[in-house]
Amino acid sequence: MRKFVGLVGLGILLVGLPVQLIVSEFGWAQVATDRRTEALKLNQLGTQQYSKGQLKEALATFQKVLTITREIKMRQGEGSALNNIGLIYESLGQYPKALEYYQQALAIRKEIGDRAGEGTTLNNIGSVYDSLGQYPKALEYYQQALAIRKEVGDRAGEGVTLNNIGFVYHSLGQYPKALEYYQQTLPISKEVGDRAGEGRTLNNIGGVYQSLGQYPKALEYYQQALAIRKEIGDRAGEGATLNNIGLVYQSLGQYPKALEYYQQSLAIRKEIGDRAGEGAILNNIGLVYQSLGQYPKALEYYQQSLAIRKEIGDHAGEGQSLNNIGFVYHSLGQYPKALEYYQQALAIIKEVGDRAGKGKSLNNIGLVYHSLGQYPKALEYYQQSLAISKEIGDLAGEGVTLNNIGAVYSSLGQYPKALEYYQQALAISKEVGDLAGERTTLNNIGFTMDAQSQTEMAILFFKESVKVSESIRKDLKKLSREEQQSFTRTVSSTYRTLTDRLLKQGRVTEALQVLDLLKIQELEEYLKNIKGNDITAQGVRLLEPEKAISSQLSNPNIEKIPELNSQLASQLKQLPKSEINKVPAYLQNIPKGAVLIYPLILDDRLELIVFSSGSIPANYTIPIKKADLETLIIDFRADLINWQSEDAMVSSKNLYDLLIKPIEAELKQANADTILYAPDSFLRYIPIASLYDGKQYLVEKYRINNLIAYSLFDSNHNSLTNLRIYAGAFGGKAGERKFGQTSLPASIPEVEYITATFPNTNKYIEQNFTAKTTKEKVAGNTVVHFATHAEFSSQSPRDSYVMFGDGSKITLAEISELPLKDTALVVLSACQTGIGKTLGSGAEILGFGYQVQLAGAKASIASLWSVEDGGTQLLMQDFYKNLQKGNIAPSTALREAQLSMIRKPIKQGEINYNHPYFWSAFVVIGNGL
């Protein structure tokens, strides 16, 4: 069976029968009956053991067959046994040993004129070179095998070798060529009635479409393969295709779905005793958790995979698992530990003679030294990696390493040298269609230009990078087939730097577009499932002078770049302001009376970008350092969540003067009644509704809606009428703990009030309010109300969750799977964000809003901290009383409820509910005004 391809990245399990096991082709009639029977039984036993993945047992059995055939001097049987032993060593990743036995088998088959056997062994030798990444050598042997099989009329064998040639082209990234060979294989399998072969080839065609990022097409072929494999009882093949379907969902960022298929595949592996397959699937599960940033969980699975691979002697797989463990430590910044595992992996890879794997490992070791600032050492490893990539024809790997060499020279301040390597890397990325590589190198060129004060050219390269990023997001294309790591800054850093440079040049409209896309990118880095749309796919437009120069970017003359930059700067200055500040169509539909406010926090200042209908975007620069602003936010939040504190108005006024006072004139000129607010970074942890000008809170003057990004915003008025409501309450008794949380006794009357107010309400209280019930019953409801605990973590969406009355949970990552397409509003009335002494990016807060929208709902209301139980009940009763009036948007209903608490103070004992702690925590996220 074809092993998992790649060293660090995912591997599509292409079970194209690249090697053949000889079941029986001995000249049995010439052999003494007892010895013949013994060898035959042993041969059949070895075949069964191999098919179950019991490789060590199969090896011992075939060694016995070899001993008998040599003893009775049966050359044909000896050749078959040698072939099968070679197959076992290949399956174990012991490639030199496999070649040794295959060559012995080939010599015997040539000697006795066994042309069919010769074709089989040539095919298998090709497979070893394929596994070693020596693709030209593999093709040479496959072509020899194909010629013999055509000559002897072995149609089944011909199909196998055509499939394997397709696999080589697949590995080389030559996908049309791969499809051509796979399509030749498919009719042969049908002609000879080889249903198993048909399933294998359909699986492999699916693999090509998966590598091309055409996921629906890939799933179509995988499902056909799966159906055949189930029909014929090919459990091993079924497990392989289930794995591949998991890989598709992983590529789409649908991690729970991916894990579901991996677990099905794993169960089959265990059932049939396929230890090698079990190790491979455990490795892939580890990759899911690694993608989610859950490194301890990833390490747990990698270690399980490593243990199995050591146990069965799977050297190639062992190297893969060691490399993946190294990658986790690398991601955690534990560089010595990463080096330790990378070096162990490299030693095994050298031992098995895997040239492609060696190149990848050398690159990854170079990257560790690069991260440590040991640049000469990094270059040494990169150069070794580059030489191997060129030798074996691995263009994608060559591009990655060229990019990394360029990054070293950039770090050393040798910018012309850096650009020379970046240019080569960029050309290769475009040639092989590696969009992630292209984006990475464009980013790096931009930063290199910026370091040389070639600002206009830096902006142009950053824009090109953004365009590639957004095209990837729109089509959910697979980022890269290449498993080697590449040196780059985060994608969001490119968007942030580009916005900064555009603002410094007064190009505010372009800056606003990039800032809008930055919001989406930050969510992508947190949730990893963000899909773009037609608006985001446009990226940010190139101005006419930029368009003229962009055609030269594929191969610019490095010496002429300063001249090009001066030329571009001069041409941009000549453009009329109306052209530079041309507002894109999607922004022109901003509602009358609404003002868009986009803050941007930079290290040395705060920028406020403001835009309203009929105007052009404007920016206001506030000279405050990032660290000082963060301190103000932390202080204000501390005052907000302490309802007994009288300091909230003071700290609130301080922030009002920074965030709102500079733009008061703009708001007045726009006759604003609504603020569409897209907070940046740690500004997401405070509600601007509670900002105080000395006389009034901001919510007393404006309706406020928090945006994920305006490009994802639907401004259609969403009045809620004829409400059908799903309402659930966590409950519990006052003063008690429930499932580790504070009880919420007031959540029960909160839900009872909704039920009494809206007859078409389905209520679920305490033990009846479960994750299972919610998944089954929320469909078809206009409003979904969760009066329950929720925890939002800045670390991972899988550590963020909504808890139900029975203690069950739905993670933030799973919310997008709820059936909410008919839902206008989701209310979460007792959530909180877990923040410590330092603030995160706040992506977890908007992440909830995005996941709700992705599930189909229009908008959500959530709280930034867990409000006292009684205060929440009061606010929610007013909110639903407002909704009952009809023809009212959620944002208006919430504002009126908040105003009611501010202006008509309600006291219960010592508690005064007009403190912003009680009413300002709740924010509207998403669509609908």
C-alpha cells in the first residue's frame, strides 16, 4: 500500500497498488508434494498477514518460503519470494533492503525468462524510487515495466503501472499529466473486472482534485471509491478513502468533520490489525490538533503514532512522526527541542535513502537556526536542501528553500541578495501554482522594499500579496501541497503594515479597505474556517500607475528598483485626489445616518478611520503608544466590572477623549444616529456604548452595532415579527456551584418571561437544556436565546464553549454547524471572556458572531463579561418587551433596554442597576440595523 506522502504535511493515501504481492506462481508440479504444500500454505499465510498490515509476521513467513524454494531449487518460486520480501521491506520504509531483494528477484526472473515476473519486479523497483523521491529513476523503471506488460498482454499489470506513473506525476505536482494516466487506468480496471483496482484509481483521481483544491470534485471521486470498497469488502481500501475524505475536510478547516472520518478510518485499521495504517491515521489526527494550535493534544497523537511505527519497524513513518514532533516544538518556540527531533528524523531519513525527505528535513533544520539568528548555520542547511530539491526535480521544495535563503539575506541587511533569491522563489511558486508560496514571497519582498524605504514599491508588493490571500480565501483553495516550512511573518502583519504605510501617504480609502480585510484575516488565524465573498476576493485595487508597474514584478531588474520606486511615487503624486480616494462600490451602500469607525492600534499611535455616506474616508491620528492605550483599557474594564466602583466615569471619559472626541465634528456633520464599529485588537474587550463625555454615555446619543467587517455586513433592516423562539436556561440554586460554574437561578424567570411574552416559544430548563437537544431543536426558530454560561478563550476556539443545563458543551468551533439558517438573532446572555493581566486580540469575541453568521443567523448579542444574574434578567426582560412591539431591529431594542436602565435606576438593596456593569456588557455583533 502507498504510504502517507510527505514529511511534515498531510498525506493523501493513494493506494494505487504500486507494488505487487505474488500470491502463487511457483512451478508446483515439479516439487515434492509435502514441501510444495508447506510452501503454498506459508505463501498464502504471508499474503493474509501482509493484507492485514502484520508486516513483521509476513516477513518471517516469506523468509520461510524463500528457504523452502531454495532448498527444492525452484527458481521461479525463489524469485517470487524475494519479490515479496522486498515488498515487506518497502512497506516498512527500509528502502535499501527492499531494493536488495527486488534486484535479486529481477536477476532470477531475467535468467529464467519470466517476463511477467520481470515486469512485476521492475514496477516494484520503480515504486521504491518513487517513495525515495527519486522520480526520474522511478519513471525509468515504470516505463520498462509498462513495455513488458503490454508485450505479454498483462492488462491488469498494465493498469497498475499506468496508475503508478500517474502517481509520480501527482507527486511532482504535474496534475494534468497525473490525471491523464489515471484516466487510462480506469477503463482497464473496468475491462478486466478489477473492482478493487477501479476503487483504487477513483481514490487517486480524487487525490489529484484534492491537491488542486477542487474539494467538491475530490469528494465526488472519494465517495465513488468508498462505495466500491464497501461493496467488495475491501476494508483496508475503505479505511484509506475515509482518511482521504478526512483530509478534504481538514483542508476546508472543518476540523470536527475531519476528526469524524479519521476516527472511522482508525477503527477499521484496528479491526483488521493494520498497525502501519493505525500509525498513519494517528499521525493525521495529530496534524488536525496541530492545525488548531492544540499542541499538547497533537504531541499526544504523534507520540502514539511514533510508538507504533517503532514497534513495527516502519522506518519511514518513524522519521515522519519525529519530524512532526519537531515541528510542534518549533511552533512553540522550543528550538533546541525541535532540533533534537529534526536531527533524529534526519538520521532515519538518511538511513532509508529518502532524498526528498532529506531535503525537507534539512530545510526545516535551517529554519530553526534561522529563528535562532544563527544565519551562517541556517544558510548551510538551506543550501544543502536546495541542492537536493534541484537534483530530484522538486520544484515546489526548491521554491520554498529559495524563499528561506532570501529571508536570511534580508535579516542580514543584504537586500539585493535577498531580492535575487526571492525573485527565483516567486517565479517557481507561480509556475507550480503554489499560492501560499507566492503570497509568502510577495510578503517578504514587500518587507524588504520597506526596509530600504522603497515605500511605494513595498505597498505594491503588499497589495499583490493581499490579492493572492483573498483569492485563496474566496475559493477555499488548499494553501500548499509542499510540506517544508517557509520563513514568513504572519499574514495579518502584512495587512497591518500595509494599512500603516497607506495612511502615512494619505491614501485613506485604500487603508480602510485593507483594514476591513485585516479583520477577516485575524478571524482566520483564530478560527481557521473563514470563507471570503465576492467583495473580499477583490482585495484592494491597484491604482493605474501601480498596474503599469505590476506587469514587471515577475522578473524586475533589482538594480532598477530605486528608479521604479521614484517613478511610481512621482506618478502617484500626479493622480487627482478623487482617483486616490475613490470609494469602492460596496462601501457606497452605507446607510444614511450611519458612520463607520475603524480604529487601528499601532506601536506609536492610534489611528481612527471614519466614513459615512456621501463623503470620503478620513483618518485622525492620536499620539498614544500601544502599551499606554492597553493600560487605559485594562483600567477601564476593571472599573466597569466592579459595580461598586465610582471610577468608571473617570476612566470612561479618558477613553472617550481618545476614541470619540477627535471625530465628534465628523459625526455631527454626518447627522449620525448609528455607529458601525469595527474595533481593533484589545479594544474589542470594552463596549464603546459606555464611553462617557462628562454628561452622557455614547449609547444615549447613538445606536451602536459591532461589525466583524463591513465587507461581510448586510445592512438590510431586520425587524423581528411573528417570533418563534428557542429559549434555554442554565438554572441552579442561589449560592451554589453547578458543573464548576456559578448557578444562574435568575435565568429561569428570564426564560419564563420570554415564554409568557411570546406564546410561540419552546423553553428548555436545566437538565432539559442540553447540547443534544439544542442541535436537534434550534432549526426553524427566529430567535435563539441561551441564558447560560459561556467561556471565550483567546487561545483556541476549541477552548471556548457554551455550557448547557446538564453540563454538556458546544465549542466555539462547533457553533457554525448549528442549523440556524432561519434564525435572525442568537442571544447569549451570560458569557464572559477569560482575560488575564495582558489582553489578547479579542478575536474570540467577534469569533462568536462570525460562527453564528456562518451557521446562517443574521446577528448575535453577547456579553463581554458575566453580568450579575438579576441585572441580566432585568435587561433581557426590557429587551424582549421592546421586541414585542414589532417592527424593531435588535440593535434598537437593545439600546432602548440599556437606556431604560440608565435613566430609570432600579435598586435592589445596595445594588444600583444604572451602573454600566449591568447594561453595557451586551453588544450586538453582525447584521441588521
